[in-house]
Amino acid sequence: MRAVFAFTPWESKRLIGKAVAALPEVKHALEHAQIVIAHGSTNVYVADEIMGECPEADRYVSGQVINGTLCQTQPEEKPAILRLVKGVSVPPVRTMDETLAGWDDTSLFIKGANAVDHEFNAGIFNAHHAAGTIGFAYGAICGTGIPLIVPVGLEKLVPSIKAAANELGHAKADYFYGTKIGMLPLMNAKVITEIQAFDILFGLNAVHVGGGGVSGSEGTVVISVTGEEAPVRAAIELVETFKGEPPLKLKKRRCATCFAPPPAFTSGTDAAKAVGTVSDAEARVIKQCIFSGTAEEDLPDWFQKREPVA
């Protein structure tokens, strides 16, 4: 039997979240080891399926593309990273080194992505010059052999992660629409897209056959699945339970006060001042985004604005 589905990005996130929660290694880690579920809109659904809910779901993101702009969330509004020890949520510790201390290959690190290619390599945008959460964790992940699971929808399909990563970098581009970004390529992750989700949940073969949309269906992916009648019908029944999945109610960062705090984006500033590359004034305020310092009322009319800063 063959069935063809059309998934909005939010429906894809729900499907992928269900698949990640169903992985045997996730079930094992929930009972016997540790799991980190990093910030990200897809990981909201992963956390919801694993834990039964994602606390502060509308804020559990970090970088985001919003208003057609590369953006971030308001730092003080972002909840702490989710860490589960034998299924129990525990308060975060101070550093990623402390978080991953004592981990082995039965614990899991789950991090979403901004791009995936046809070989199921993934890439993560880095607004932080050292790649933020994944940058702090990736050495230990690779050095220790900690499994890295990357849930990512096919709306983010690109021809090549290697080519994409080579294009990006804070110092490479002369202009970014929004925040500066680089990309950390992940060639050793277990990537879960809609295709893997149908295999995990139902043992079905899935093919990405198209995408696009209008009037709220932008980013839709079309998937054809084939298999025995019983699992295909089970898939249809499950998909019908989350058709119309509502979007998260995300907010952009406040542009008026969005300047890069040291030391994240000001590395080398003193040396640059010494040779005259930047002025004292430029060194004091390093703009991370073309809209940094812009009042809400001065942003483009089409921006989804925040409340004015008091």
C-alpha cells in the first residue's frame, strides 16, 4: 500500500519528535543513563514526546529564523537546557564539561539542526563564534563517543553540508540579513528526518517527493510511504492525530538592546584596536546583527514586533 502525506514544518516536528522518543537508545538512556535535549524548535517536540511536556515550550529555542531574518531569542527568557538523569529532570551545572563528565556511549546528546543533505549529514548555524552549545559539547561527544541524535525536518534540505559550511562564517560574509552565522557540520550524527521517522515508527519506506506551500503551508514537505497495508494504515491514523499542529508562539530578540556581549563576539578586539583595524568606539559596541540597536518602531513594517522596551 502507498500513502502520500503533506507535512507543514510543525507537523514534521511532531512526527520527528515521536520517532526520537521511540528510539531504543532513547528508552534505554531514560532508564539507565543521561540525556541532554538542547534548545531548538524541533527539540521542543522531542522533549514533549520524551517527557510528556516541554516546559516553557514557546521559549525553548536559541537561534531562530523569524521575520525572514537570522535572529536569536532574548537571553534572559531562554530556559535552562534540559538534562535528564535516569528520566528525571535535574538542574543544569555550570559548564558543558561538568554536564558531560562521566558520560559514556549509553548517554545521549540531542541537538536540532538548520540544514540536512541527501546523505543525512547535518549542519548547525552558529551565531556564537565558537558554535555555542554544540561547540562546547562536540569535542566531548566525538572524543568520548557519546551518541549524537539530530532531529531535523526536510524543509531544511540543502545539496551539500560541506559546501554550506564552507560558505559561512562570521568573518567570511560581507553582509548577513540579521545575525552573523557560521556552520558546524555534523558528519557523525544519527539524523532523524521524516524519512527515518516512518521507518522507526512503522517500518515503512519513505521517499521525499516534493514541497512548498502557500497561506500558512510554506515549508511543507510531501512524503510518499510504502509497505504492508496494516502499518501504512497505522501511519495514517497517527498522522491524523496531529494534522493541524499549531506553531509555537516565538518572539524575536529585542533589537534595541541586541549587541554582542563580550567575550563571545569581541575576541581579538584589543589586538584589532592596537593595529587600527577598529576604533575605540567600534570596540565598545560590536554589532552582531544589522538590526542591533534599532527601536521597535523603526524596524521594517513587515516585522513581527515585540512590545516596546520599558
